[in-house]
Amino acid sequence: MKISYKDVSIRYAGPKDAEILAKWWNDGAVMAHAGFPYGLGTTAEKVAESLKEDGDTSRRRLILEYENTPIGEMSYRNKAEKTAEIGIKICEQQYQNRGIGKIALSLLITMLFDKGYETIILDTNLNNERAQHVYETLGFEKTGVSYDSWRDQTGALQSAVDYKLTKPDFNTFFK
């Protein structure tokens, strides 16, 4: 699978991507927002092995590319009947805050609705106001906030915002 719009594309992650995923996942600066300021401490071999478990009925890890260069990752997970949970991380800092995430999310969400999903859910750190703005611009509805609901690697309490999106509410970037 590969879907594209202009210079932005998304494709399934495969074994050849294990090295870059391990690099990103081990980088505390990249992973801090997800609660891992020290990184995951994984290996490319472990990542490659875990990618073998990906499938359409469970989950898919995806590579986000800009001008055919990997710049981040996305994922979707089958959570319930016709509900998918998604995630996105632009890992290469020079590509953040350039509108690429909004395009990539529009591509992924369009694909998931075309596959028959009716609801898309996600969560983000309460402090990640930029992401919340993007999600709300795309039509996501805030469904709740879980205050001090988990601890990051340093032991600091973190809060999360939950969102959901249905097809009629989707404000695609492509309109």
C-alpha cells in the first residue's frame, strides 16, 4: 500500500524500515511526547520482528515520507467493529509545523473510511496544543480528558485528550 498527495506519501512499514524506526524510537527528543524521554531502548532486530505481526485486522505501522524521504511514522489499529485508532509522529524536526501532518492524516483517514471504518479515535498529550488544533481542524471531537492518568519514564504525571471522528464530520485537507 502506498498513498500519496503531491510530495507526501504513506506506505506500510516493512523490515527495511526497522533501522530508522529503531533510531526514532530510541531518540528521547522524538519520544518525549509519548512518555519516553529516554527513548525505548530497542534494536532494529526487535522492531523488524514486531513488524511481522502487522496485518489489516490487527494493526499497521506506516512510514510517512516527504519527497520520498522517511520523516515519520503513522499507525492504525483495529479497536472495535468499524473503529480504528490512529497515531502520527513526525520524527524529523525540520519537517514539523509545515502542514505535512495534516496532509498525511487526511490521506490515512480517507483510506480508513474507504476501507469501511466508521469511527476514528486517537489521543494526545494534553500539553500538545499544536496537535489538538490540527485534529480539531480535521473535524475530530474532543470526547474527554484523562487528567494525571499515566506516568512518563521520569515518573511525572501526564494527562491525555481523547478524540473521535466520524465520516460526516471529516474536514479533509483535500476539499
